Amino acid sequence: MDKTVFPFGLGRPSTDDASALADSVVNQLETALTVGLINDGDKLPPEIELAAEMGVSTVTLRQALSMLRNKGIIETRRGRGGGSYVRDSSAFSRERVEEHLRTNSIGLLRDLGDAAAAAAGSAARLAALRALPEDVERLTRFAHEFSVATQSNVCRRADSRFHIEIGVAAQSPRLTLSILQLQGESSPLLWAPGTLLTDQSAQEHALIVEAIKNRDEQRAQMLSVEHCEREAKVLIEHHLRLATAEQRGGYRV
């Protein structure tokens, strides 16, 4: 794992309320796990370093780590090589995802898709203008990792990292932060087993990279918006199937 968990200080808690800081740190770390900034088996940085990176006290960080241990997400090892290790960053069962989709309205899912499309489209347009060769190389690498992935949790992480890297290539910390947060919400829903077609997404990723590499900002934006709109449509259709099944007395589709 990279020395820093969050690029551009993205792990900073979103609240100044001292009583809610630990919960906010937990949320930020869980988002990092969801989108692949931290992976299974990774060792977290030392508490002093991680607390400084997240802009909180070591006391607050320890409270957050205790909450993550209680959830079974991390474990603490003693002795040589000790520290906090990620135990499970893929706890997104089909049942949990379907429950989330059932309880979200079409309006909320559409709003999530609209926000994702707006952020992704803007980031792709700016990336086509500003991306450095090493940015394009990273995008190509994550697109390839996604295309060869065979497990849903690997797809989820590679897809999220791909979209986050477009924000990095756009050289826009604010857009990158927005994309990271939106990926944290949407990727567990999109990449539950059997939800989304990997081949189609892989083709779309390749076209977006090509447009960014060719400095075609309008095409990069259009492709990214269409990609996010299709994903939102998939989620809404899945929601409707689940709602219909529930009305009929069953939950599986």
C-alpha cells in the first residue's frame, strides 16, 4: 500500500463536531476500503501518521479503529510486524445490497446517477486537457485490471480506482473528492454478484482512456456521462425487479 492512504487529503472528516469525529473517521476509512485505496491484507500506517493524515487526534483515531475492529473490518496484531491490518473490505453480500436497493427510491438512485455523471463528465473533460503521460498510464493500468478481474470485489475496486484516477488526472482535488464519495455510495450496489456487465464496462473504460489520451475533451465527457447514466439505469432496473419480487412475496430475482 502507498505510504499515504488518501490522495489530496481526501480522508479529512466532514464534520467539526467532536462527538461525531470518530464516526466520520470510520466512514472515511470504510470508503477507502470500498473504493480500493486500501485492500484486503494491507497494514494501515502507524496511528500517529494516520491520525495526522486524517487531521484528527490519536485518541479519536483509536476510537475509530476500535469501532472498525468491532465490525470485523480490521484486526490488530502484536509483536514484530504488528499493527492494524485490513481483515475484510468486501463485506457486501448480495442480501445486503438487495436490501439497500429495496429501501432506496428511484428518485434517490437517479439523483446518485446524476451526481456521478456530472462529476465524472467534468473530470474526464478536464483530464483530456490536463492529463500527464503518467496519468494516462495509471488510467490504462486500472482499466486493464478491471478488464481481467474475475471477482466482484476486484471489479469494484478497480472500477472505483479508475474513476478516482480520472479526477487525479484532471488535477482537481475537489472533483476527485466528489468522485471518491460517490463511488463509495454506488460501487457496492453496482458490483454485487450478477449486477453489472463487466465486458460492456471494460469497453467503455477503454474508450474513455482513448479520448483522454487523444485530448478529445468533448468525447471524453460524453463517454463518461453515458457510462454513469447506464450504470444508474441498471440500478433502477434492479430496484424495480426487487420491488416486483417483494410484492409477489419473494426477494430473489
